[in-house]
Amino acid sequence: MDADKMVRQANQIAEYFKVYPQARAEEGVEGHIRKFWEPRMRAQLLEYAANGGAGLHPLVLTAIESIRADQAA
């Protein structure tokens, strides 16, 4: 997937959940990415974030940290 499109899609998820309390917003973004993004898309997002993650919403970055932590465990 094109990186710009991926960032836009991830940020749209964050924009939807940002109105919720912080903990619920973080859960929502993470849950959506885990549930609805296929493994290749998640891997691309993780790689993009590892290379700086330019333009990613802070809620997306928090979700990525959590996903990475689970993969490392």
C-alpha cells in the first residue's frame, strides 16, 4: 500500500477515536488495527513507524507501541 494512503487511513481511525477518553481512544485505535488490518498492512505500518513514522497521529503511535510489545512477548 502507498505510504501516504496508509498514514491517511491510520490517522482517520485516530480521528474517529480521539473524542473518547484517552485510554478508550488508545484501545479503539489498537483494536481496529489488530482486527481490520491484514498482517501485511500491520507489518508495513510497524515498519513505517520504525523509520520515523512521519505524519502519524499520536494515538496511532501509541497503538503501534502496544502491538510491538505484544509481538516481542
